[in-house]
Amino acid sequence: MRLLNRWSLLPALLMTAIYIGSSLPASDAPPPFENFDKLQHFLAYMALTVSWSFSLNKDLINNFRSSAILSLLYGIAIEIHQAGLPDRTPSLLDIAANGTGCIAALVILQISAREISTEPKKKQ
């Protein structure tokens, strides 16, 4: 059984974008609203979790959990990486926002899978 499929490139692309974004110096421009960066973390890790769920070939529930765990571990690794950068600082609140995005994706994926599995099949 293959572990990866045609969607496998998507998480790699998102992880690359997250890595590049988290390695750049922080912008001096004021954010549009307070805690805007937490929203960015939330959305990025929600998208990463969903992309992992499409790329892993496993049964759905384990797939979703694995996707969330992989995404959260990557978020923690990125925060550790930022500790060594001169213009960036790691943050537990960023990890919390990452984890919240992973959990939101997990809930959405599980609800979606339940809805799909309970849809009546069309007669042919």
C-alpha cells in the first residue's frame, strides 16, 4: 500500500510557505487588527492539517488525527527554529494558535466525513 498519493505535494508546498514566512524578518507595518498574526497561524495550520489529510492514505479517523499531529509538530518545530533567528521570537501563543487551527480542521474533517458516509446512495 502506498503511503502517499497525488495530493502529497500540497503539504510540502504549504510547509515550505510556512517555513519561508516564519524565517523572514517581522514586518514593521502595523497589523490590520490586534492578534492578526494569531489568525494567520490558525488559518495556516488549519490548511496544513487539511492538506495532510488529503495526502495520507489511511482510514479516515487515523488519517485526520495523524494530519493534525503532523501539523502541530511542524508548528512546534518552526517556533523552535525561530528561537535561532535574530529578528524572530518563538511564542507559546503561536503554538496555541497553530494547535487551535489543527483542532478546527480535525473537527471540520470529521463532520464532513460523517456527512459523506451517511448520505444516501443514488440509484442507478
